[in-house]
Amino acid sequence: MPDPTDDPRSAAARQADKELLFKGVTCALIGLVILLAPYVARSDGVRELMAQATLVGWFALVLGLAFGVQYAVRRAKARRQP
């Protein structure tokens, strides 16, 4: 009889979930850095350059959040499995 503490999910699925979470956190952090850089930069040239990259920052932030939601959905499905 299997031990109730054993996780029925495969190691590959758990590794894929961890990678998805890592991608989500990384993308979200990159997006935040790009969006906040114009307010923190001291040089006018860097400030203007980072202000022009606002669209990229929003895209990275939204992509990171989407990865995070996908990770949460996968974890919820895995918990419902017997």
C-alpha cells in the first residue's frame, strides 16, 4: 500500500512546474525593472531610453503574471487529483 505522503505526480511534472514559476518570477521582475527604471535613473539619456521601453516592460510584466497564473492552475489541478 502506498504511503499517503507520496506525491503521485511525476518528477518531470514537478520540474516543469518549478521552471514555469521561475519564468514567471523572472519575467515579472524584468518588467518591473524596466517600468521603474525611468524614475530611478540619474542620467537623462538612460531615463529617456527606459521611458521608450515602457511597452516592453508592460509586456514582460503581463507575461510574468500569466506564467504565474498558469503555475497556480497547474498546482490546483494537481491537488485535486487523487
